[in-house]
Amino acid sequence: MRYIASRYRAGLMGPGHVEAVEQLPGLVATVAAHTAGLTAAQATAGAALPRAGGALTGPVTSYDLQVMDAATVSLDVRLGQVWDWTVPADRTLGPLLAVGLADLGAAAVWEGAIFLHATSAATVTIDPSYKLPSGAAYTIVMAAGDVWRVHILYRRRRGRASASIAKETP
């Protein structure tokens, strides 16, 4: 402290430098107190988390859910966001399920995708509740081995699902 103060008197440093150095011990004490408080808060939060059991509420984000094949398949948005569907024959992608306030919680938007994997030639008809880009067909004609992606964006306030369709490259 004396060295900096003597350099200040000699005109080598401005008054802000001396003031900052004089406040440094207080700043160090403040940072130490905040660090101790954060460490205690993390320990408390960690102790409160259940290690087993319990119930999870609200939407769950999971990946690569396998669709159970049926003539018409509707996705339940509470279960996940990324789906794989092995399409063995002509099928219909039905409307989204569970898109209400109770299901989506505070989320105003749900976004997901379903990947269609054709095992043989098939046509998938998409329910008109999905709003596709202007001029897009509501059918996907697939050859064996094709993979198509339907990307879905559901806006709860509007009560509608917008979708886009793309053929994936192998």
C-alpha cells in the first residue's frame, strides 16, 4: 500500500489506482462471503433432491422413442420430442395428443420430430391438423429403406401444429 501511495504522490499514478487498491481487501472479503453462501446453497439443494422414487411432473424431454406401429399413430407430447417409427405399410400420422395447458405446463411451444423408416414401399398420410407449407402434399410416398423426417412445432396459444417434411439422405 505504501509503495502505490508513494508513486501516486510522485505523480506516476492517478487517484483511481490508490482508491481501488484501498478497496481491494473489502472486495476480497465480499467475494469470499458470496462463495461460502453459494457453496452452502448448493449443499442444501443437493440434499433436497430425491435419490430414488418420487414423482416427476410436467413435460419430459426424451430422445429416440420408438413408435408402436398401428394404422394411425398419434404422438403424445408428454412422452418426448424425438420419435422413430418403422413404417411397414400404408399408415396415417394422426393429430398430436396432450397439447393442453395441463399437459404442456407453462411451455407455450412444443417442438419435436418423427423419423419415418420404411421397410417396404408405403404411403404415410399426414393428418390435416398439421399445417404444412403452402402447396405441400399431405402424403409421403416412401420406398423401402427411405427415411423421412416430419418436424413439428406446436404453439399452444394458436392451438395449431405447423410441420415440415424432408427426406433424409442415407
